Amino acid sequence: MTTDERSLATWLASREDAALADTFARRAVSASAPWHDFFDAAAALLDAASIDRALVSLPRPALVALASGDAGAERDLLQAAALVDADGAPYAAVAERVAVTSNARPEAFAPTDAVAEPPPSGDAASAAAAERAFEATGALADLLVATEHTPLARTGTGAVSAVDRRRLTDAGAVESPEELDDLVRVADAAHLLDAVDREWIVSEDAERWLESSTAQRWAAVADGFRSSLPPGLRTPAGGYLPPAAWSGIHPLDPDWPSTAEQLARIALRWGLVTPEGDEPEWARTLRSGATADAASLAALLPAEIDRIYLQADLTAIAPGPLAPALDLRLRGIAVRESRAQASTYRFTAESIVAGMNEGETAESIRDFLARLSLTGIPQPLEYLVATTASRHGLVRVGVSGLNTAVSSPAPGVLDAIAVDQALRPLGLVPDGGVLLTRVGRDVVYWSLADARYPVVAVDADGALEPVVRRRPRSASNGEQGERSYATLLARLRESHETDSDAAWLGRELEQAVRARSVIAVAVRLPDGSERSFTLEATGLGGGRLRGRDRGADIERTLPVSSIVSVRPV
């Protein structure tokens, strides 16, 4: 047992639950750690293997500070990771592992020259950066629209599954798996996608984002991206280091080169830096810690339009970037076929049905297209809307008591649903002209919609009710961390004693008995004097310490309440 363990245990016990969960997360502590008290926690955090894992995750300035023996400006970071004491000095076990690691990897603990501020980009480079940012916001919008009704499956590592990668690539929502990974990362950073269970779900914030202008979309993503950067890349002012410095910031992390490469790729794609390393005007304020300068970016973006051409071949052509709110509604009833400043959309029966499932009607579609079109509504499109509307709602899903009821005025449709093998997991049972199941209404609705039945959801009064396959925003990272460690934190708090001296003494005695150590025990006698005994600790219970007195060669039993101190011999 060491004084460092006692000091760290006391510090851990003084932390709020949220801060303690943050420390555990920084140190990659398992939520199922078998710790019984804060002394167990301190001992585990000062274990050599745990310290080595922590060193791998530290940025270079923190490693340099540890090697110097003084946390200095890195004190907050190192203290949050439980690597230094209240004075900023590394714990002895930490200093020992730093010495071993620095001997093996001296370059990782050597300070590097500060990277110069990136020069401002010229007019041509800024225009090219603005175009990349415009294309990136459009690509992210495509991804969110594609994910809105069909969540992305996540693998154990958090990456999008191979099936969904292929689906999105084939649909033209993304051009490559690499682009998909980058878009998912920024969407998560901007709180546009939520990781729920084993899926990426479109968040409630995404709907507002999709209805915003291109400049506002970019600003939300840029702010989110900056906030999500690893602490080693952030500055005290709330900004971030120049991108040229990112690659060498985590010298001990073998995964950092690929991570830094992705972050640099995202910064380039979203117009925060040019290929030459120059910086556009709008990125300079962001890097300094201020709000993103969306106005200077907006001045270089293509002008948005509010009119399209409707064609007789069931396509629509937007001769420029359509205003986001109009684009979003149009894509609710049509499929976007090309992604460029001049875009093409195609109307299909399935796309019209998808819009009607979201609350559109034949009348609302006609009214919207009439106001949007420069060429009126062609007869083939008018016919498609009318025929689709006549079939829409042929299958209705609602709640009937404790069950979900599927009904239709066409008995043949219900017969087809009842024998559809793809719907067997729903357990639909015929009952008086309807099909009943105990499965929830929304699940039944989406199962029928995915099977391409003309289905609508109705509320308790029989009125149409849009159903969106979206879940509420999950808890923040801090809340999630505190919840994941809730059981461990409760166990540590329950065992914690307010008298730290008594708790530490009990810990020392337990350790001595467990190891049958020879210890020097100072005992306060009834007359107030103290006497020291050298014992081989053999037992602890009932408030008494038992051991063999090495001097008198007899068994002694000492009341724990009278023990003043313990030290190893």
C-alpha cells in the first residue's frame, strides 16, 4: 500500500459522479470492474498496465509535461485522467512508467516546434473551398434523407455495416465507403445522427438542419466538428490547432495516423483548409474559438433558386441549387437522381406513396408542384399522383384495445397480407374482418410499408397519422457515461466512509492480513501512551486484529479502535 493510493482514493471519493465517470472513461475502465471501494479503484488506476494504456491516449504536450515531472499547463487534463496529484506532480507509479516508456520511445516525449498559423487563402482557393463545402452539405443531406426511414446498421466497432454501405453507394447517396465514414462522423459530431443500440438513427435536430440554408447547415456541422475534436487538438480559447499540427499530436497511439488522416480529410472537404494548407476567411474565426463565420462562406455559395422544370417523362430539373426547404419537400415525393448544382428528380409511385405516408395528399402535392413549377404539371405526372392517391390507404393500421389491428376495404388484400411469408413474424391473426397482432402499431406499419403495401397509420379516432422511423435524441456523452458507470459508482459510494483515516487504516490491515505480512502496529494504551508491536498479521474481524508477536513469540489480539498507525516491516 502506498501514500499515492490513499491520496488518489481520497481524490476520487471527492469527485462528483459525472466527473468520476469522465475519469473512468478517460482511463478506459470497464463498467463491470470488480472494485469494492475507492482504494480498489486507486490501486487499479495506478497499476502499470492501466497507466500504459493512459499514456497511449495522451497528446504530446501532456507526455512532455509528465516527463518533466510538472503538469504545468496540462494539469487539468492529467488530473482528470488521475495521473497527477493535487499539486500537479505525477504519482510515483506514473513517473516510473513514464521513465520506462520514454526510454523506449524518447521521440514521443520530445517537444516539437510550434506550427505556424496557416496563411489566408486567395480568392480562387476560397471559391474552391466554398464549392467543396457546398457539395459536402448536399452529400450529408442525401445521407440523412436516405437514413430517415431506414436506420443504418452499426457493427461492433460503430462503423456502418457492409450491407448499408453497399445500399447507400448503389443508391448514389454516397460515392465511396470512405465518404460515408466521414459523413457519419460529422453527422454524429453535429448531433444529426444518434447511435442507438446497433443502429444510427436520424435525430430530431436533423429535421431542423435539413430545413436550414446551406450556410446555416455548414455552420452547424463546423461547430459540431470543432467540439468533437480530441482534447489534444483543442486550444484553451476553445478553438483548435492548425491542421498541419494534427498528425503528430498523439505519438504513442498506433491508431492516431488513420484518425488524423480522416480529420484532415473532413477539414478539407468542409472548406476549413485548402489542399495547399491555406485557410479561408470563415475557418479562421472557427479555429480561433469564435463562432463560425457563415456569412463570408455564403457570399461564395451558388445562389439558391425556388423554381423547377417539370417534364413529361416524370422528372423534374432544378437549374440551380434548390432552396433546402423546397428540396427537402420535393425529395419527400420524388427520388433525387443526380447531385450537382443542377439536379434531377424522378417521380415514381413509390416516391409518391412515401410522401403520402408522411402526410401529403393528392391536393397538397398538386398545390406544391404548381407553385414550384415553371412549366405547369404535365399530364403524366397528374395521372401518377391521382392513381397513386386512389390506392393509398388501402391498408390501415391502428390500435384496437391491447392489440394492433390491420384493416382494408378489400378483403383480398388482407388475405394476401395474412399469407405473406415476410410478415409472419408479426403473428397476424384474422378476427372479424381485420387482422390482429400484439406487436406495436409502428412496427406493423413499417413492416407493411417495407413490404410495399399501400399502408397508412391511423390514430384512436381513425384519422391519418404520419409515422416517422426516428427515436428521440439519446443522452449526451456525459449522461451516457454516468449511466454506464451507475452500478459501479453506487457500489463505490456505498462502501465509502467519511472518516478517511479509519478507512485507510482498515484497508492497510486487510491487505496485511491477506498477504500475512509482518507489520509494525502502533497502539494507544489506556494511559494515553503508545506502544509498538511487530506482528505477522493473521486475522481481522469483530473489530480486532490478530497476529503473532515476533518479539514475544505469542499470539496477540489488538482492538482496531486503539491502533494509531501501521507500517510494513
